[in-house]
Amino acid sequence: MRRKRTRVLVGMSGGVDSSVAAALLLEQGYEVIGVTIKTYNYEEVGGNVGNESSCCSLEGINDARRVCLLLGIPHLVVDFTEPFRQQIIEGFVEEYFRGRTPNPCVRCNRAIKWAELLRKADALGAEYIATGHYARLFYDADRGRYRLLRGRDTRKDQSYALWMLPQEFLARTLFPLGELTKEQVRQEAQRRGLPIAQKAESFELCFVPDNDYRRFLRQYAPERSERLRGGIILRDGRPVGRHEGYPFYTIGQRRGLGISAPEPLYVLDILPQDNVLVVGPESQLYHQGLVAREVNLVAVEALPPEGIRCTAKIRYKDEGGMATAWQDTEGRLWVRFDTPRRAITPGQSVVLYDGQELLGGGVIEAWCDEFPEAFPAVHNAQDTVPAAGYS
């Protein structure tokens, strides 16, 4: 009797990474179904309509179909536009109108590319889903947890964007590219004759194809945007200019302020309740730490009461800095860096690492220079707080 093959749904954007992921899994003996998700209505988002090349675009759908035809596997297009609009686009807009700078890709990974795709997998009888992310995953039987590592290609590592995934999602996930470099992936595509072997990468937000979020906000929420024009810019408590509306600025921004001063000025803070931007010199952008909410821990169920030593990243391209991390009784994550960090931005993600392993993360609520009394031994953190030691 022939053994039934394990079925896996591969999220296929039409790019080289997800295409090679599908090809590798097919060669490993899986029953592969390629799935491309439609996440937005192209005519509604504006910007480069009719010539989209981002993931989830019309071009991406067609390229994914071509690859699946070549591999001899089924290809499905599933419409997730409504949950994507509600959970990602609306959330993206609301975050900016709260004076924060969102990271929609992190939320999309959890709410759409995993949660919705897993529902589709259940409907199709698939045990796993797979993506072309550069990350590594393994099950630790001693700890009873799935553990997430940086991709082998440090230049392409995408683990930062995966910190929100809970254990039940990781248990049904495959990352076929985790041990490969980008160059090796292109070579694998070329060797198999895949038509997207040299396709350029996309870096913009899928639903903002022209990479102009300000244009998107004005088009998506025109009345709200217009009402905020003419807000005050403050420096040292004194008005020094007017701005276009606080949602169109982010912490650390220098250009586009429309004010002159003997030294460069940067956005230090955003006060949405008053439609005010606070500006000042670059030196005032540096802060000792942060507090984060919406915490998800991957490596362990909870941080030890004494806190941990780790490397913390505050944005995707950030190299990270050594820090002490600790959770309070409300579950909030506090991170104190050894050296003050520049432009800690509410709405972005802070992600904790122990060497190559992702420990967990949270959404930055605020930067801070003072910490709770219970925060562990901040003056001698390196000597008194243990390293994570989860590897």
C-alpha cells in the first residue's frame, strides 16, 4: 500500500524565495499546493496601479501560477482582502493617527499569512504551511517548544518579522530556505529553470506600491488628514513652525519639517492629542530603554523574575544592542540598553535575541529613561543579571 504523502500549503508570492521553497519541498516528497493570497483591491490603494510588482500583486499572482505549472503542482488564489483590510490596512492607518509608526508586515505574518492560511490548510487537509522566509525552526523536546533561529544568511535573516508567531503556528510551519543564502536560492531557481530566477526583490509595503505612506494616508483618510494640517511644531516649549499633520511624521525624521535653524532638528516626540510635533537636536533622540506591550515569547514561556541579558533590535535593519530585559506583573516588557539607542519609535517592534535564537518580542509603547523600582540591578546589569542561556 502506497504511503500517503504529507500535504503542505506553500505561500507563493511569485518571487524567487517562495518558488524555490515550493520546489525543495516537492523534491523532499511532500504533496505541495501553491497558494497566492490576494490581500487588497488594487484600485483602492492607489500609487502605481496597473504596474504593481510587490508581493501579493497581479504580477506576483501570474508569476506564481507560471512556477506552479512548471513544477506540476496545483495553484490556488485565495481572497483575504476583507480580513487584510480590517486587521492590517485599518490598523496601519489607525496607528499613524495615534502618533505611532506601525510595522504592518509583522502583524500580517500572524493575522493573515499564518492564521488565515492555516484555516485554508485545514479546509484542504494540509498538515503544514511553508513560506520562503530566511529563518530556521526546530523542536526542542526537552523544553517542549518550537525554537526560532536567525536564517543562515545573516544579510537576509527575516526572523525579526516572525516574533509574533505563537507556538501553535510554529508547530505547523516549514522554512525550507533557512539553511540557504540568497545566492544559493537563485542558483537553485536557475538550475530548475524557474522563470523568476533573477526577479528583483520587492521592499515596499504590498498595499503601498509607490512606497509613499503619506500619499496613502491622504487618499485613504482624506478628511481626517485635512483636519490635522497646520499643527504646531515646538522646540523647548516654543512654537517654531507649522506641520502638515502629525501622522505624516515619525520619530527621528529630519527632512520635510519646513523650519530653519542653525543646527539640524529632528522629530523627538509626537503629541497626537494636541496635534503637536516636538523637535530638537539629534542628541535628544537617544534614550536608555523602552517599554513594550503585546509581548510574545518564543524560546520560553516566561522570562525569569531576575530578567535576562540579551541583544535587542528596535527595527528590522538594526544591528541590535546589548540590554537587560524584564517583565513586570502586568506582562509589559521593559528593556534597558547598556548604551542609549537612537530614535526608539512607538509602534515598531522590539525583538530579543540570545545569539542566533529569537527569544521573543513586543510592540514598543514608549521610550524611557527611568525604570520601575523592581527592575533588576540596572547599574551592574552585566554582572548581576544572567545571560539568556537558552541555546
